[in-house]
Amino acid sequence: MGKTIEFTDSNFEEEVLNSDDPVLVDFWAEWCGPCRMIGPVVEELAGEYAGKAKVGKVNVDNNPEISVKYGIRSIPALLIFKGGEVVDQIVGAVPKSQLTKQLDAQVA
């Protein structure tokens, strides 16, 4: 089973921008209720997309550089990267079906 990767200011370029596979990045924080609601869904996606896409999280409190660079103002915010670029984004706690639909569009 896959596991979410902890993306940080220091590993973001290597893990996300230089990834050959699409990457789903969940911007979250401990104090964010909706983030805690969507967290288990993101964990499930990490397992389901193992080998097809990377799935990970950025704690916005611990990694301000990335959060500012990508204009994260409200969380949870999920960005999908492909080839080092943001190709899709989802803001707020949305159903798993919406996340899989948007991720599937990049994995195919």
C-alpha cells in the first residue's frame, strides 16, 4: 500500500517538480478541520495510485515558501502537478470521487 510523502520546502523541487509521474499535493495544517476530514481520503489515494502518481502533503505552517509560491490562501488546497507545472487544483474538502476524476485525467 502506498503512503503519502511529506513534501517540504527543501524536497519539493526534487519530489514534485522533477517527478516523472503526476503528483497530487495536499496543502494542509494541523488546526484545519476540513483538512483533517480530507486527510484519510488523500491517504487512500496514495495507495490506489501507487506506481501511477505520487501523493503527498505540505504542512503550510512548516513550509511557508512553497505555500506562498503557489498562492495558497485557503486550505485544504490540492494541486496536481505534471511536468513541473500545476495542471489542476481543488480547494476545499471535496468528495473522493471528484479527486479521483481530476487525478485520473492526468494519469491517463
